[in-house]
Amino acid sequence: MSQALTTTAHTYKIYVVFLEWVTGIYNTMEEVGFQISEYEGAKWGEFSNLDEAEEAYLSFLGEGDKKLGIKLINDGDAPEPVETDDHRSRQTVALLALHERYHKEAKLPLLYFLPKPAMVPEKPQRRPLLGLKMVNLLKEACNELQIPHPIYKSISKKFRDRRILHYHLASIVPPGSCKALVQCGRFSVDPQSSMEDTARLCLRALSRHLNRPICDYNFDLL
């Protein structure tokens, strides 16, 4: 695991947030409040010591299997329960930027018709895209760059033809930067396709920010 939490008084508590923007173990209720703010269905718990908190967190990740939770963390598929201060501060910057962009998007008027470029194509034109999972690839890139994984926000809109379309926002802080890159994906009838499209844009934005390909793939070609 990462660095240990510091204890002060005998009455101190540890907080585990299971469903929220960034899951993990937090030191104060103020941090918990920031993480569960504007997150529908957020779940969190209060524990008296770090061991209990870690056990609850790992069991949650592994759906009751603590060993599976540890494996997910070691494989980079889940965040560490306790992160460094730098990691947490980057997550905070990303979350603030995501909230700001989301509130701007929420104020936009509904569209009656969508232009074709605003939709995720059902069949990608470029062959290298076929079979690629952009969300997983973005996680790999974040692990390689040693930065927090992106924070996603799903948005759904109902149009005049009664279709419900989805699109995603994603916020990520590049290495060596104190500002977040917030990307807005295209619409799709499938929420997962929209999320993959947004992850693709994040990869391209990271690649351009670093001025080099990421994960041996040139995302400027997308």
C-alpha cells in the first residue's frame, strides 16, 4: 500500500468512500464531503483504524474477496486506498475542473438535431481503432506517466425524436502541469461507446501536451 495515514488524537476516525468521484481512504470528513459532492448514489463508511478501513476497501473492490481487491490494485485497475498528497492534490484539481465544465454543459440548450460529426461512428474508419479499448489504454498511460486516472462524468440528453443520447466529460492532470485537461466526447446511444470516445480524446490531448506518442501509438492520427 501507499504511505500510512498519520494519527493525532484518540478520537480520530478513518473514512472510506466506496462509490464517489475517487474511491479510497480519507483522513477527514471535509475530504469525504468534497468527494461525494454532486455524485448520485455515493456511499461511504466510518472506521476507527486504518486496518479496518483497508479491509473494507479491499473487500469492496473485490466484491467480497480481499485478495481480488489487492490484485486489482497491483494490476493498476483500481486506485490505491491511501495516496500521496501530490496524487490527491492532482485529483482535486481534476475534479474542480470537471465540475466547472459540467455546470457549463448543463446550461447549454437542448439540440433538436445533431450534426453527424457530433455522433460516435458505429464503425470506425481507421483500422487501428478496431478492437482497442481506449478506457483501458488510458489507464495504462496514466500508470506509465504516474498520474491519477481520469475522472469521468456521464451526461444524458433526450432529443425531440425521443432518443436518449449520452456523452462524457473526462478530466485529467498531465505530468508537470498544475492544470487539468477536460475533454468532451461525442454523443452515442451507447454510454460505453461515448466513454471510450472521451478516453480517446484524453489520450490525444496527453500526447499533444507531451509532444510525443503515448503507449507506442500516435493519437494525433485519430
